[in-house]
Amino acid sequence: THLLMGAARRVLGEHVWQAGAQKDVHQSRLDITHPKRLTREEINRIEELANEAVMKNMPVEVFWMPREEAERVYGFRLYQGGVVPGREIRVVKAGDWEVEACGGTHCKSTGEVGAIKILRTERVQDGVERIVFSAGLPAIKRVQEIEARVHHISDILETDVEKVNVALEKVISEWKNLRRERDRLIERIARMMAEKYVSEAKEIGGLKLISQILADKENSIDLLIEVANEIVKIDPSTIVVLIRVDGEARSVVKAGDKAIKAGIRASDIAKKIGEILGGGGSGRADFAQAGGLNVKNAPKALEEVESIIYKITAGREEQWRR
């Protein structure tokens, strides 16, 4: 931690102060004060400087000094790890790199520390960054683990390790293009399905109901949502209930603006459908979803939806007559 602390202060500035530390054989951590998240460039530079300090193989001196004299010579940075008690304090000095009042066990020279590898950084709290690292043989092993992952990715991409980033960027770009094409295809299919369903809509009390059970696995929930959206664009007085059955029943409920003004709430319908399907449902007034494992009750759920709409529209007509 002493070497990383010195490196962090050289990279980030003299405001850096140790806020905590925990040392372990395989992985350790150092908490430092810093107002911002560490950038990748800063992390790399801290790691480089810490390893330079290791390679210099500077002697690590451990000696006792009167507190006042130590503070006069080295300043209050001595207390990076916290204020130590006593008139005399134990000072640990790693060459001209770092000095600290510390009662722990230390190497005789910085070279004994071995390689230092920063594994990650975390934001512990406002103004405190945590540096998680390994040193010595555990650091080498962690680097080897990372290299093994990179080699595995290069094998999957069928490219050289040095070209993994280029190959990966190409794959991601192709995937994004395919996803955009898929979205365009879903829109076209949804539009065609919507036009077909609108022509088959059932009129109930001035509103229209489209309710369907779909067993085809290709009818994804994303597609059903898009179909429902297209339908209410065509006719805002429509209530759409689409149930996909595939091992379980999942339902999409959509209510157009005119249907909502008439008292229809997609969330209420979804909740009722969920109960009948042996599951649950929730959402908003205009859009909701429901699901359950009792797929045999899907027809019953649609019958209940029709009954709900009849009751709501009948109530409106009664009020209108009055």
C-alpha cells in the first residue's frame, strides 16, 4: 500500500490521503481521497509508477523517532494510516518514495514486493476511491487469467490476440446492424398483423375489442407489443388483448386514448387476466402485461375481458340515457 500511495499522490496530486486499507495474500485494497472517479489513464500511470518503485529495489528503513521531530522532518503525511499513539513513533521509509508512521510488518526492500497489478477501482463513498490490487505471484496469476480470457476471445473470433479489439468492434457493429434490421422487420410484420386484426375487431358499446390467443413461438412479446401499438394508432377506440401461449401464458394489454376516456384501464384488465392464468398482471392505464402458468384458462381470460368491457360501456350508456 505504501508504494501505491506514493504513486497515487504523484499522479493525482498532494490532496490524496489514505482513507483505509486492507491487506491479504491474494488481493488487497487501498482507499484514497479523490473528488472524481479514476480514469483508465490515471490507473495505468499509478500502476506503472508503483512498479517502477518496485524495480528500483529501494531499501525500506524502519526506525523510531520522537513524534515532534518526525513531524518536523516529514510532516503530517506520516499519519496516512491514522495517528499512532506514543511520544516516539515507528517510521517506515521506502527510499525517497514514501514515508509513514506504521506498526506493520514490511519488506527489507521494495523489490521484495514483486509485480503490482491494479484489478479494479470502486467508488466507496463520495470523495473516496478504492484501489483493489494484487502483488507478487498473485498479481502474475491474475495477469495470466486475464490473458487466458483474451486468448479465449481471440479463438472465438478466429483472430490474433493483437487484433481482438478490431474483430470485436466489427462483430458488435454487425450485431447492431442485424438488430436494427430485426426491428424494421418487426415493424413491418406488426403493421400487417395490426391491419388484419383491426378488420376483425369486435364492437362493444362504441369501443372495439381485439383479443387473440397466439401459439406460434415466433410471436415474441416484443412483436405483440408492436402489434398492439400499431392497432391503437389506427383506431384509438380499441382495446387490444394478445395472449401468447408457449409453456406459459403471457399477455399484452393495450388501450387507445378513446378507450381510456371511456373508462378502460389496461392495468385493471391485466390484473384480472393474471388472476385467471394463475399469475399476476400490472401496468399503466394505456399499457400492461400479465402472465401465468395456467395456459388452459387463456380462453376464459378473453371471455372475462369481454365481460369487463361490456359492463363498463353499459354503465356509460346508462349514464348517457339519464
